[in-house]
Amino acid sequence: MFIGHFLAAFAIAASVAAWRGWPEERALVVGVVAGSFATLPDVDMLYAVVGLIGSLEGAFVTSDAFWDVANEIHRGATHSLVVGVFAAIGFAAWRARDSYGPQAGTLSGLILGGLILIVTVIDGIAPGAVVAAFVLVGVGLVTSAERVGVGPRAVLGAGVLGLVSHPFGDVLAGPSPALFYPLPIEAGLLNGQMLLSSDPTLHLLGAFFIELTIIWAGFLVVARLRGWRLKRHLNRRAALGIAYGGAVFAIPAPTVETASPFVFSVLLIGFIGIPNRSGWQEDRSIQLINTVTTALAAVTLAAAAYTVSYLVLPA
């Protein structure tokens, strides 16, 4: 869901900015800032990387070993709605230090430093260090946003949107994040993993189509703002993706735990979008639009064909 986190926030932020009458480039920039904030909570995955590098078995890491370490902290404090809102305020205050003076910088330090201190006191040094990394990367994002002219209010809106939307994108691929950490409030309906179907394969396919829809949404927002007419950029080769329906006989029925063979193989269908020799004679920007449009269409048709085959053909 990593790309989905980015593109969901990007599409919403860019669309709202365009609706408010902002220029195309500014709307896209704000969308990118919101999308970047939406990926920020996953900085907690650094804990697994550092932990495995420091282990004696680091040269022989398996995916199970990686997730065993990652899940010790993953989807904790950095995925909290409470932490996200306060962090967004802190990041906006940091951006406002030039406009409102050192008081804004002091407020930012108190908020962001307070988050690190609270998590450290409650959960220990390792989670506190993860939140410190979260804060440092966030300040880096704000600095980048500042360089392209994104103001404090836009940083606040993009930060809240990105950080608050992220946890809800995770509920289809595992246990619910700690939505209200550090408050003693249960997440209600989001306790545990949200299932789209009792059939684990249909659940995985449903989650894949949600991700694919988000990717399409992000691409369509860019196309609308840029004035692209995607029908002109769609190559008929995309229809070849339907042949992927036969993969139901070649790979095990995928689930969230065993998704890799399906995900990697269906994404490979996207290479259909690479232009042939005559296509390389076109303008580079046109080539890119043609490639992405055709690749997305091919992958969509491939996933749909696989789903139909799974439902229709006998097990």
C-alpha cells in the first residue's frame, strides 16, 4: 500500500487545490507534499532494517524474519491519528518560523520534542528513536516544501491529510494500527484486520483493486490538470493483459501472506506499455504518458481476468 498511501493523499490534495482555483503547478506541488507526508509514518520500518543489519543472520534475511522484527514497532506511534495531528501542527509551526518569528520555532520544538519524549517514556528508547526519525524526516519534508513556496497553512493541511489518511490504508493488509495512541481508546470497528471477503484470495484481490483504483485516481488527477486526453495515449496492446487469466493454473491462489507471486507477475504485465520501435520516435513526454496509460490498463485487465478465472474455473 506504500504507493497507494502517497497517491491517495496526492489525489485528494491536488483536487481540492484545483477546486479552490489554485494554479495547476501549485496544485500538483501541494499534492506531492501531502503524498510525501502520507508515506512518512512508514519510517518506522527503519527499525527492522537497522535491527536486521545488526544481527548475525543479517546476510541471510528472510521476509518472515524481516516482518518479525518490523512488527515489534510497525504501525505503532507513527500511525496514530493523535500523533499525526500534533505532528502536522508541529511541522506547520516549523514552516511558520520565518513569518511569525522564533516563537513559531519554539512551539514546533515543544510539540515535536514532546512527542518524542512521551513515546520514549511510555514505550522505551527504541520506539522513541523511531518517532525521532519520524520527526527529522518530517522536518526535511517541510524544508523541501518551503523551498518550492508551500506556506504554513498548506503544510498544515497537507500534513494532516497525509498523516491521518495513512493508517486507514493499512487496515486491509494486516492488523489495525494504534489509531489513538497514546490515549486509552479502542479503535472500535477497526480493531484487527478489515476483511473484504471470508475467502482470503478474494480479500487479497479486492485490496489489490482498491490499490489499483487509487493509482488510477492519482494518474487521472495529473491528466486532468495537465489537459491530457488519455484515450489518445492508450495502445491496443493493453488488451493482451486479458491472457493473464490463465495464470490461475500457474501460481498458487494468493492471500495477504502469500501475495508476492501474484503481485509481481501481474505487475510484469505492465511491460506491455513499453512502446515498440516506432513509438520511440515520438516526443519523450508523449512516450511516458503512452507507457503509463497502456501499462495501467494492461495490469487492470490482467487482474480482472485473473479474478474472473478464479471465480469461474473449478479449484
